[in-house]
Amino acid sequence: MRLFYNIGIALYAVIIAMAAPFNAKARLWLRGRRGWRRKYAQIIQEHKNKPVVWFHCASLGEFEMARPVMEKLKEVYDDKLFLLVSFFSPSGYEVQKNYRFANAVIYLPIDTPLNANKFVETINPILAVFVKYEIWVNYFRALKKNETKIVLMNAVFRSDQRFFKWYGGVFRKALRAVNKIFVQSKTSADLLKSINIDAEVTGDTRYDRVMQVRSREKRIDDIVSWVNGKFCIVCGSTWGPEEEVIAKVFDKLPNDIKWIIAPHDVSETHIEKLKKMFGEKAAFHSQLAAGDEEKNVLIIDSIGQLAQVYSLGKVSIVGGGFTGKLHNILEPAVYGIPVLFGPYYTRFQEAIEMVEAKAAISFYDDADIVIYIEWFYYDHVKAENVQQVQEEIFARNKGAVNKVYNYVHSCISRIESSVEVR
């Protein structure tokens, strides 16, 4: 089975190479990994006296899960530790390549046996932390051979995954190489127990992260002025399906509602598409000027402000629910506001919990949106009930960061006694 896995990995690399001339993301994926052996050896050589702790994230979502643990580590160990962060996806690397708490941010070479062995030999980490779904057969094998401690955090497991199928032996073996698995739910822990693998239920570290962000909340004064205390709907990380729904319902709802749209894609091409979609109704944050407060749509045409913008909403619409790649619903939920998203959310534990608690709503089309927004526009008691439920959910789920950090810290203390805590 490992042979078929390796063939599949090699084919994936070939497909990326074939797509690169036509796809910008594929080009970044290839370019970022070019000459990695020399580049990574040089990075490590410059810091050869520091023990390496390696965190690997697929993309931005997983990075946000690991971020509070990494920052707590650096707070404690400061420059006595070499913190290496790797990404699989360009969409994660390109945004966080200058992450200030990391000593280096890199692309993970594709998981062939040769790459995995050479990479682990080069960086020689004392600890490797993988996030959520990032389970790589050859890397786990190489790390185990290197006697590196492996941690899997914020993991989510479903019964339809290959670990629980008759053909999943190679993947189960990879999981058994992990020294400690932290899962988001008891369901995941029970699934692992069915294949004789132990896990600890910690919940999702993003609850702690968004609570931290809220406590450091910064006012975006020009947007606050534009909203001017009106009922505001914040649409975050939207894709085409959500934006089309918003365009359809805009004229069906009270005309004093303010809409803030922060699309996932802020490329010039997509922003031009939004200009055509909303026309004279819309202002753009980068060009906000006197008189724009009369417009009812504000499009955020840059990244990095969404978490704060959510604080201005009475209702939020979060993108990705039409593709099964739901974005972070905890960012708006931490402000106690109702969260709406598309129908494909069952891979996300936090979404399942909030829907069941009636703190979030899944919608299918524009007719649904009109009904749900009118609920909260006309009925303040409904909104207050949601806020209370959200507070209960956050109180129940906080604390995952400390649980993961305490284990990671204990591993470092045992493995590398020469590292002294400040």
C-alpha cells in the first residue's frame, strides 16, 4: 500500500508541474520548493546551536490553530529555540512568510521517501507538531526513525476517512508513529479508539485564539464612521456563491441595512467583478471618501482586517459553505453575533456544535437569507439569545491552547535539557 501512496504523491507533483504554466498558485507551489535542500541546510546552519521545533500547517486555517501555541512557546523560550514553520499551500505561505515569531517559514517538500528523509536529516527537529489533517506517511516514518517526538493537534476524524477502511493500513501505521494526538471532539477520540489508538480531547485552539484577538481589538475608525450605528451584516471570506446570494437579497431587505463584504479573493480581477455586481451601491475601503457613508455596501479590498470588522456586525455571513471549505466562523461568533453559512459544513466540528445550539444557521439560497436576516433585524430577543448561547459555547471550549502547550513544553524540557526557560 505504501508503494501506491508513493506513486500517488509522485503523480500529484507531476499534475502540479503540468498546471504551473496556466495557474498562478501552482507556479508559486513549484517555485517555493525549488532548491529547497540547499536553502534549508543554510537556514539551519546559521542557527545550528539551537534545538529545532517544527510546526507544519497545510494553510492559513491550520496556522491559526497552531499560532497561539507557537507564540506561547516563543514567549517562554525566546531565542533559545529555533521555531520552524512550514506550509503546504501557497495561500498560507504567502500570507505568513514573514511571521515574526518564527525563525524561518518555508514550504514543505512533497512527501516522497527521499524528500522526507533528507528534510528530517537536514532540520533534525527535537519535536514536530502537525495540525488537523496533516498526516504524511513518509515524513512520519522519517521522524520516527530520527527519534523525533511527533504531536498531532486539533485533529478531526470521520468514519469515512481512509484510516478506518480495510485499505488504510499504511495510514494507520503513520498515526501510530505519533506520540500524542489531540482531537477536537469525543467522536474523533472514539473513532481512533476503534483502531486501538489513544487520543486526548482538547477542543479547538482557535477558540482561545479568537478570544485573544478580541481582547486586543483595535478600532477601524473609518469603517466605524461608515457604519454609523446602523444594523450591519458582515460577510467574511466570501466566494462567488455567497456574493451572488448577497446581490440577490440586497433589495429584498430594509434599505437602512449596511453590508460589509470582505472577499477571500482580493485580486484585481475579483474586485472588478464585485464592482460590476454592486455598481454604484458600493464603496471600497481603500478608496473610502466623504459621501460614501450614503452607500449601503462597503467592500474590504485588502486582507488582515476581517477579525476586527466582525465586531461591527449584528449578523455575519461566512464564506466557503458551498464548497465544503468553510472559513473561520469563530471570528464572528466570539462577538456573540449570529453566523450564517452555506450547506456543506459537516467537516467542521465548531459549525456542527453551533448549528445544533441554534447559534448558527446553514442556508441554501437567497430565500433563506431573507428569512434569517429579518428574524434578527426585527427581533432583538433572538439576537440576545444567540449571544448568550455563543458565550456558553466559548466558555465550554476554551483552554485547548494550554493543554497542547503543556505537553509540548514537557517534551522540550525532557528532550533538550540544555534549553533553559527564562
